Amino acid sequence: MKNNQFSIILLLLLAISLQGQGQNQNKNWHFGKGISINFNVLPLTVVQSNIDVIEGAAAVSDDNGHLLFYTMGCKIWNRNGVQMPNATGLLGNGPFNGSVSGSGYRSVQIIKHPGNPNQYYVVSGDAYEQATRNLQYSLVDMSLDNGLGDVVPGQKNIQIMTNCSEYLSVFRGNDCNSYWLIARAENPQSGRPIYAFKVDQNGFNNTPVVTYPSNLLGSAGYDELYLLNDLETAVGINFGNVISIKFDGNTGIFSNFQHVPNYIPGVGEFNGNFTLSLDRTKMYIVESYSSDVYQYDLNQIANPTAFLNSRTLAISGYGVSDRFTSMRAGTDGHLYLIRRNASNALTSRITRMTNANGPVSNTTYDNNFLEYFHPWGTSYLGYFCLGVDVESHPPADTVIHNAKDTMLCFNESVVLQSSINNASGYRWSDGSTQSSLPVDEPGTYWVSSFYNCRTTIDTFIVRNTSFTLQLTADTLICEGRSVTLDAYHPAIETYTWNTGAATASISAGEPGTYFVTATSGRCILADTFELSTQKAVLELSQGDTTICNTNSIEITAQCNLPSTYLWSDGTQGPTIKPSASGTYAVTASNVCGAISKSVTINVEDCYCELWLPTAFSPNGDGLNDVFVPKIAPGCSFSNYKFKVYNRYGQLIFSTNQAGLGWDGFHLNRAAEAGIYYYIVTYSNRYSGESKLHKGDLSLIR
């Protein structure tokens, strides 16, 4: 497949040209009793403003963060703090009962005209306390009044709807250009439907898209909604619950209303006001009674249990007498709060919790960050609000991710996946439009994914690899020796042996199973080798022994391995027949080397006979005084017995000791002359032959 390098280069140049653009429309805040904060100037301080309002307030800056104008609804001031010339007689959020100024909660919104970069719709609703509750807009054009801006003639107090004034929200449309004004009817008898008015390049469309919510969205609670970054999930709170709603940014229809409990009955408290972190991944809720501020993870909003479990105390409150009445995320990512002291308004403060986009453990809280009341302001013991953000689409940015190397293993296929899972559109280098692309050929592929007004480009460099892993066949080696196992292949990047080695080859000497895993990129092969060892053992059929010279013996050597045999007397082969006394050694030679063993053979003269006299005269003359069997020299007997009986069969003499005879006495008295009988039994120690000699003898006196 050809690489579409030209397209990638163009997209890269586009991405570079868009770098540095950001959303700076909310860099300047104007709210409350003459207060403004400019986030372009550090350290942050309170600067005097001409605004004088309790709740509804908004300000807008240009793309560079420079103030354009600010408003409380019934009045609009230019960047110099001067009321715009044609901004007189404006309806909506303003003084009532002749004293209290602008108590319409979230009753003011500024919406940029998608078709004219110089124009802004200022939406203003009557405060709830007023007799009328109407919603209207006026159109401001920044090209008027020498670039200071003014209300366009004939585009002032254009009525949007009745029976609605507060809790306004602005959503971004899915086309990355249009907006939706979201308002909820205040008459409970009407079911309090949600109205969505589209603002696109043609201007403000006064025909609403109306959604009737389910009973889950009750009449009580904070009705403003925030749209999350997916541009399809809206969240709000309704006493005791977080509300999750699906929003269609193309049609303006709400659906799938879900209750997500955000407190534990008996432990938590009912909701107070709420806001989101700058990146809209965290929700912060003030509990009404304690004024404790809790953080929730909006990434878990689809899982009610996980969402509730993410509940983390962010700020410990001070009760109803010193409570947080408003929260707003600054463009610096910190969370700003108004801590209003009911008993002494002059001690009220603007407090700050840093790093509100992250976990609570990474935040710090300053309970006295900025003073709220100043000499130029007026005190009021009611609620104070920090104003609302101006919604804006992010610039049509392009993000290019580094190319990812992807390996095809052994001619397989692989599925390439866009890094954006829920993009509204995809375009691959081959023209396909799915989120993934199966490929089985090497090459360079890219996908362009469009999501949340941003184009993301992923590039994949696909390579093909094929290698073999072939260890030698299972082997039997001699004990004490070793074998080299070599798994080397030039394409292999890593080797992992079960011995812990990481080299291409290892030396194996112990018996057992060896296996190696080889990798190249994400490709993996493995092989196994079985090693057995053997030891030469030599045995002789005969141990050391003595034999008679009249007998023969055969000695055989046997080795457990195929061997050749050589005896010390020069005999070749496993068998030898020794004929003389001596030590006979044999050496067996085989694949494991040479092994020797020896045996000692003693050859004896085994002729053994007895001679017995027929008479003896035990008279003490030293001649024939003892009757004893005569034994041939060299004889060795076993089981030798010599006995003498008288003629009555009485045992007269007995011995087991060869060479010992009868001296003619019995019971210490000289035996009578006469005839006696003898028996001699024995075994030849060499041949094992047993013999019996018997006869009579004469004792002569």
C-alpha cells in the first residue's frame, strides 16, 4: 500500500498553525458588589468594577483574554466600565422593590453569535422575586461605538419565553459552531418542561425544542445543567441526587433521565449549590447544613455506585452561619468560592482551592484568599454569586500523535485502532470510515478522528517480522558434562530462559526441562529442550575370593553403557578366567570415558585327606600316646567334628578342633585297654564337599 505522506504533512502544518490558541473568554470576572478579577494579572487581586448585583452576572473577553464587556442583565458595561449607549431600558435581571439589585440566580448568559464574530447575545431573565418572569435577549455588536460595543438598534429586549427566568444554561452544539440556550419552565402545572433554543450562524432561533422530563427531575433543586466534554451527557443536581441526562446536540432533545444518589442517607446532607471543575471531570457540591464541599468523579457518572464511592470531602464547612454561597472554576484550574458570613457580611471572603481538576489529595485550600467587600462596594447580607462562564467552542485544533510502530508477526493480520474511541467521524488513509482498520501488509497507515471540535491524527508504521526458534533435539549427556543451547536469530530482540538468563545461548548441565521465550517487537516464540544425564556404572560378577587349584572360575564385567573391556592381564572382552592368585583389573571404555574395577583371586591347593591309625598306646613313653587324625598340609576344614565311643556306645571323647586327639583318658581316669570306635566328619572349605570317616581302634596298655 502506498504511504499517503503528503496528506500527513498537510495535517501536521495545520496542527502547528493552530497551536497556542486557547479559550480565554472567561479571563475577566465581574460580579457582586463592584468586584472584578483579571486572571491575566498575577497575583490575583480584587479590582473595582461598576457592576452592582447579587446573583446574575456575566463577562466576556476576546480570544486573547482582553475584556470586551460585562453585564448584570438590565445593564451592560463596555471594557472601560461605561454603560453602552443603547443599553438603556433593558429588561430582565435588575433592581426590584427599589433596592435589591439583580437577584436572578443564573438569569444572565452571554452567547457568541456563531455567524458574526463581532456579535453577542445577552440573555436576561427576570428575578424570581419579580412579578413577571420573562426571558429576553439583546444583541451586542462590538464593532459599534468605535469598537467599544453597543446594543444593535432594534435588537433589544427580544422576548424568548415567559414563565422562565433563572437557572439558565448554555450548551455547545455538536457542529462545533452552534449553541443551545437551555431553560426550564417555572410553572409546576406545566410539568416544568426543558426548553432548548438553538443559536447558530443564522442567529437566535426563537422556536424551542421542548422535552418533558420524567418524574426523576422533580420541581425542587438547582435546575441549571452542565454539559460534559463528550457533548452528550448533561449533569445537574436535584436535592439528594445528581441528575444525568443524555442530550442530542443536533436536535436539542433530552432523554434517558437518570438519578445518581450523591449522599448516604443518615450520613450525608441535602445538596446546596454545585459547580464543575474547569476540565469538567469533577463535580463539587456544597451540602446545605454543614457547608461541607464534596468532590465527585464525573468519569464514573455512568456507574452510580462508583460515582457515590468517589465522594471525597474537599473542604470542611462552617455551618449555615458562615456558608459557601457560590462556586466557580477559574481559568487557572482552581476553584473559587464565596464564603458569606450571615452575621457579619464585612468578614465574607473569596476563598480558593487549588488544582480542582485533580484529586483532593493534590489540593490546598485558602479560607481567606481575597476580601469580598471593599470601600467602593455596598454590603448585603443575602446570597452572593461569582457569575457564570461564557461557553465557547475550542478552536478547530488538530492533535498529531507520534507514530506507533506495529509489528505483524509471522504473516498475521492486526487491527489498528484510533486513539479516540467515541469520535463523531473517522477517515483512514485508505478511505475507510470506521474506528479501526484490519491490515495484513506492512506500510504506513493513518487515521483522522474528529471529536469535540478537535481532529486527532494517529499514524501507524506496520512492519512484518518472521523468525524461527529451533533448539536442538532432546539430548542425553554424561553426568558432569554440559551442552550449549543456542536460540540465536538475527531478528530476535530479547531472550528469556527459565534459568533467568537473557542471552541467546546458555550452557546446560543439570538434567531437566529448559525453555526459552524469544521476542521481536510484540512477536513471541518459545521452544523447549529436555536434557537427561547418564553415569557409567561397572559391575563384576565375582567379588574377592579364594578358589582351589583344582577348580576354575569365570569373572564377567558388565557396564550399563555400551563399552569395550580390557583386563590388566591383556585379556580383551568382558570375561576372564583367572588361573593364578592375583588382582585382576578391568577398564570399560564408553561415551562417558573410562571406568575401572578390580577383583582379587586367591588360588589354593585344595587336596585334603585324613589318615587315622588303628591303635595307640597311651603309656607316657612319647610314642603313640595320642589317637589323632592325620591331616594333609594346606587343608582347611569347616564343620569339623571328631568323636570316640566305647563298645557300649558311650561317648568317651569329642572335639571340633582339627589336630586335637584323644589321650586315652576318660573322666580323668585311664581308659581300659580294648576296642573303641571313632567318627570324623568335616567339609572341605574350598570345594564345600562333606566327608565321613569311621572305624575302630585298639587301646593298648
